[in-house]
Amino acid sequence: MLSEATHGVLATAHAERGVDAVPVVFIVDGAWIVIPIDTVKAKTTTRLQRLQNIVVDARVVVLVEHYDDDWTELWWVRANGRAIEAPVTDAWLDAFAAKYPDYKEPGAIHSVILMTASSVTGWSAST
């Protein structure tokens, strides 16, 4: 479910205000969850607070969920782990472009947050 999801929420730890949670897109590459730092969506800098947060405290959480009015279709997956900022590879650029058409443009991804999950938990209403 995690690798098929198109978006989720990344939570990092901010030194003063506690949890910083932001919506993100991502790909799963083996044991890694790869989150782009892009130039596609409007922002004033690519030095985002989430990057500053992981330098101070590398612990992160990615939460992906599915809601449906039919509650037998509900599910969620939570990955806990550690993250670093890393350069984007050609393989990741190709994978992001395949999953998210807006990333096909050259220069669309500046760098990535590379997360290694130490635990993955979840729940589903259906079996």
C-alpha cells in the first residue's frame, strides 16, 4: 500500500514547536522512501524547514492513509525511521517522472530526502 500511494504526510521534529507535518509525494526504492525537494511548486527557497529539522534530529515519520465513505475500505500505513538530504539520482528522476508527470521537466527536483524506515506499521479495515 505504501509504494502504491501517491502522497502522504512527512513529520519531522522542530526544536521549538514540536512536530512539523507537511504533505509530500514520494517513491519507494527498495528499503528507502525518497521524497523530492522540487522546484515545481511555488516556494521561496529549496532550503526548506524540513531539511533543517532532519539535520538537527534525523527521526521522521511518513504517514499514508486512505479514506472512503465505505469504512470497510479504510487503511493507513506509518513508516518510522531516519532521514538525510541526498542528491537526486538519474534512476530516481526517472521514477518520479513516471509516477508524477510534473517532474518530467529538467531541473524539477533539486535534491531528495532519503528515509530509511526502521519500522512500518499499518491497519486495514478489510482483510
